[in-house]
Amino acid sequence: MGGSSLNIAILLSGFLFLFIFGLQIAMAAFGYILEPRSKHYDSDAVLEKINKEPKKFQISIVLALIEHGCVIILAILLFIIFSPYYLILGIILLSFRIGEGSIQVYIEKDYKKLFDIARQYSGAIDAEKKSLFDSYRTILQTKSTRFAFAMICWSIGTLAFSILLVTFVVVPPIIGWIGIVASILVGFSNGLKLVKTASKTYEVLSSIGGLSAILFEVIIGGWLIFYSLLFL
């Protein structure tokens, strides 16, 4: 790839890191549940909110699909840019980040069913209402499990990328080390979640890992944009 094309790829990668983060904020603002928690399972407030504001729910699904697609595009761009430094790490990065995005896309197949469940739930009574609520809980529990697998894919792909940054690529080493710490925390906490969903340790590690992951992606996104503009 020529120097100009490479700079454009680096610029787009930096933009996508920040754009994905912005999309996640927008998804949350429209009521999207990225990672279901216990509080979501025990209340019908989510169903009532979806029924009250169906357009917001539909918009949140569209935003989520765009976000998942951007994750896959980002993985391809990062592979193009960084695989020449170490092909095996590049393949790991590409495979697991695409796996992450693909799992997230598949999740939406069931998650969007909450729209119909919410509509039926508002007019249901007794046994029918309980059955609909059980379906709602099942969808969220399934989403939670699949999300954990997606985050394990994120952690493996990000670990490979971060090792590339620390070992082969001229960026401030602290950026790569933040990525290594974030990927280990996210991977371990989600592995723990799959084994023991109610663990307090998971809640703590998940919070720290989530914050460090955000920090890493915002910093590397900003750095890639800065680097590409510096050499345009």
C-alpha cells in the first residue's frame, strides 16, 4: 500500500475508534441495553419504555447495527495497516475483532424481538403477561451470554493489537500497555461471568476493564488521527 493510501487507512482507523465510541453513547441515549445486568431482569420498565417510545428503540437497533459494522471495517483496516509488522498477530487481530462484530450482529436477531414483546405486553394479563416477561428475560439472558463471548473476542483481538503497538510500532508504549491491561481485564472478567454470573468480582473487574478499554480506544483513536494528519 502506498504512503498516501496508508495514511488514509490510518486516519479512517482513528476516526472509527472514536466513531464507535460515539455510537455506543448514542445507543445508550436511545435506550439500547449493551450489556444486560440483573436490574434489567427483574423489572418490566424496559418493556414499558419500548412500548412508550418505539421509535427510539428502533433507532437504537439501527445505531447498533452500524456500530457492529464499523467494528468489522475497523478490524480490516487495522489488519491492512499493522499486519506487515507481524502477520500472525495481524491475523489474530482480524479474526477475533471480526468475530466480535459478527456475534454482535447475530445478537440483534433476537434483541429486536423485544419490540413485539413490548407491544403485546402492554395489553396482556395474568398468564400471558408472565409468559411474555419470561420471553423478555430469556432474550436478555441470551444476549448477556453472547455479549460475554463477543467481549472475549474483543480482548483477544485487542491483546494482539496492543502487543503489536508495544513491540513493533512507533507509538508511545504506554498506549499499548493500556491496551494490554484492558484486554486482560475484559477477557478475564467475561470469562468469569460465563462461569459464575453473580460474582461480585466480575462486577468490579468488568467496571475497571470497561473504563480501561474506553481509555485505550479513545487514546489510540486520537493518536492514529494525529499521526495520519502529521504525515499527510
